Amino acid sequence: MDLEPVEQRILGSLLEKQVTVPASYPLTLSSLRTACNQTSSREPVMELDERTVESTARALKDRGLLRIVWADTGRRTLKYHQTLSESLDLADDERAVLTVLLLRGAQAPGELRTRTERLFPFTDRAAVEACLERMAARDQPLVRRLERRPGQQDHRWVHRLGPVETGEMPARPAVDREAPIEDSPEARDDRVRATYAAVAPTYARELTDELDGLPFERWLLDRVAETAGELPVMDAGCGPGHVTAYLAAAGAAAQGLDLSPEMIVEAQQRYPDVSYQVGDLRRLMRPAAAVGWGAVLGWYSLIHLAASELPSAIAALARPLASGGLLVLALHAGDDVRRVTSWFELEVPPLDVVLHDVAVVVAAVQAAGLTAVEWYLRGPHEWRDETTQRLYVLARRD
């Protein structure tokens, strides 16, 4: 079929999501782009924009390998459905193997058995090998076996639907975590305000009930509310206010602060019984009626900071804590800086999202004078179209 790499990624992503998240399949353009750009289960990792995904998908439609359909329910939204499995008349085991080969390149049978677990239950490695041999023996073979590389016991296999990199993958370039402030911190702050102003109503609507499906995060927030006791809690960078409101409902004297006036308007409208104000978390003050905050949250509010800004921001959040108070951080973890130009299908000013290194974050928390540091790392929830690992850090002021 001579599929180009982007075509391979789109079809492989659709094949995968049709099995792993059938409730949300076929995929919207935004969901398809997210699936293509996952950092897990993808080799190499890509950074495709929506225009590229849309134009490539339409080219695949013209070739009869993809259908574009209207959503069955809700607002009229175009969705994307692969027809490659029908075109090739794939059995379920063949489909699983081809999906992984399209998404991850050359694979040994043992790797394929492990990486197809969510797609097809191969009983053992021999079953994978039998499937590969059957696919290779077709009149138009779908796979081919590579020669063993020095020091390796197993042959690797690749699909034959287009070009595949069979050598060692080149090292990914070092991530530039200073990219957000390459013009200036002030210009970055302006982009943050403009971006969140553009998406505030949609952002608030989409995230209002997100904690309902996040049991770990609820456990963490319940712990914060209990630990803070009678002392006030500050959600610094509260966005549309749903996390602040959850803490208040859990019994905490919680209030919110955010750089975006539009986000504060959304929070005040949705949760009128909770206090919200516009402000900069890097200039957080002690509460007027208490010796310090019982807890301060930086809940995904440090994700647009450059690496060099992280220590001072964490120190600013820790400084007004009361003795025994908790600092709680939530961040994206990894080695990447992602430039966002559209969000919730809205065009926004280019804004960088930084995936921070776990060790660097923990070191910055310790440098701020906090102790009893705990950190938790969870993988992405694919059902939410997450593509990053999530880092949660707790630490205490002595």
C-alpha cells in the first residue's frame, strides 16, 4: 500500500482505539490527533498538528482506507473510522499484530505478545509466531522477518504496508525547558492570559466533573482537606475552580487564586459560595486571619513555567505555609515541551506546556525547606485521551 509514516500512525491509532476505547470510537479529529501524538506505545513519538492529521485522513479516505462519518448523537461532529482491517480481511490476531507494528515499528515475537495484550489474548509466544508466519505467507504478504542483529537471539518483524525504520532509533534531542520564556517571562504570561481567556467557558464546562472519574486525585484532595484542619487552604492557579470547590465540600476552608480574570469569573459563577480572586501564585501572601496556609496547591498551575523558574515558584508557594502545612503539586512528567496552538477545537496563541523531570521537581521542593516529601507517578488515562504521565508531590513545612 506504500503508506507514508503519518498514514501509518493514523491507521494504527484508529485500529488501536477501536478496540481499547470502543465507547468513544470513531474518533473526533482532536481525539485522533491526541492518539497519534501519544508518548506511550508510540515509536517514534510524533507531534502532528490537526491540519496534518485532517489532510492525511482525507487522503486515506480517497484511497478507501478510512471513512469520515457524522457522530450518532450529540452535536454534529465529524468522526474518523478506519477500514484498513476490512480492506485486508484481517483476523483478530492479525489485526492486533499489525496494529502494534504500525505504531511501534520492528518488533520481536516476545515484544508483540506483551504489547498486544489489550488487543488480542495470545496464549503464548508460539501463537504470535504462527500468526506472523501466516501473515507473511499471504499472496500479498503483510509482514516480513528481519535478520537478527548482533547480540540478539530473536528475529524482529516489520509490516509491509510502507517504509519502516529498521535500525536503531536516533536519540531524541535534548528537551529545551527554557522554550516558554525564549522571548521573555512577561510575554509568556501574556500568552497564558490570552489562551485561558479564549478557552475559559469551554475549559470550565469540560472539567467541571473531571474528579468524578479520578479516584486517586480525590483521595489526595481528601487527605489535604483533613490535614489542613481549621487552617485555610489556597488553590493557587485554580482555573475554573472545581478543585477548590471539591476541597470546600470536603470540609476545608478553601479559596482560589488565578492569573486569568476569565477563569475567576467562571469559578465565581459556578461556585458562588467559595472565594476566588485574580492573582499571581508567585506572589502568594499569608492569609489575613491565620498564621499561614494549612495547605497550598499548585494543581497543574506550574505547567507553563520554564525549568529555571520552577525553584522560585515552588519556594513562593511554600513560604506562606503554616507549621505542619502541606504543599501539593500536580504536574505533567516527562522529557518534552509541547506547543499548544489549539485547545478544545479552538485556535489559541502558541503556548508551551512543560513536562518536568521528577527528580528536578522533588529537589526543588526539598530546596524550599520542606520535609516528608512524597511523590506519586501515574500513567495516562487513555479513556480521557491523556498522553502524559502525571506527577503528584506532597511535602510538609516543619
